[in-house]
Amino acid sequence: MSVGSLYQYFPNKAAILFRLQSDEWRSTSELLREILADRMKPPPARLRALVHAFIRSECEEAAIRGALSDAAPLYRDAPEAQEARAAGEGIVAAFMREALPKASDTTRELAGELIKTTLAEVGKRFSETPHSDAEIIRHADGLADMFCAYLEELARRGRHS
């Protein structure tokens, strides 16, 4: 597609980047929902699957992340961004209620926030340099082990408090 044809659909570069970012938000929300809402698998297996899918996705999207990050101030507070954040928070909150049924709302909320923040930051940093499939799997396994151990400990505390 020529540049001229592209600008028939988008008025400027920022609009193109916003569309790419919006599509990424939608895709990430769908991935999150698909994995975490699958009640056929126990919560630790879903969390592990999510970590693997997210880390792989971050590595695949690393090339475009620079352009999207540069344009982020233009759309960070857009309704689409707020909607994507709210959808993600709802999905994670529902998962945490299932994974930690005896924990307090405060504990579940904190656990969800720590996992989301850590996953996003580690995924971003890890994907800044290219990695082999084996390295991606090893890294995702380690991160998933850490999250699963954390939830297991919170569940254990909930049973004994």
C-alpha cells in the first residue's frame, strides 16, 4: 500500500499509531479474557499460560513498541485507553476472586496489581533484546513460577488466618 493510500484512511501518523495501539489493547484484552476465564483449567495453569502468551507477545511486538511509546502521550487518556484498562482490571479481578476465594478484597486487589505491573515491566524489559524460543520459555517459566508461588502463599495464609 502506498503512503498516499494510507493517508486516505488516516489523517496523520498519530492516527495510525493510535489505531495500532487500540488494536493492541483490544488484542491483549481478548487474550487475557480467553486465558483467565477458561474454568476448565485450574487458576495456576491459567496464570502460567497467560505469562507465556504475554511474554511471547511482548517479544513479537518489540519492534513497534518504540513508535507506540513515542506517541503514548497523545492517547494515554483517550476513552479507548480507559476502556481497555477497565476491561483488563475486571478480568484480573474476577480471576483473583477465583484464585484466592478466602483472601480479602484488599489482598486480591494488591495481588492482581502486583502481577499485572510486574508482568508488564518484566515483559517490556525482557523484550528489548532479541531472545531465542528456549530463552523466552525459560524466562516465562521462571516468572510464572514466581507468580504461582506468590498466589499459593496468599491462599495458604487465607486458610490459616
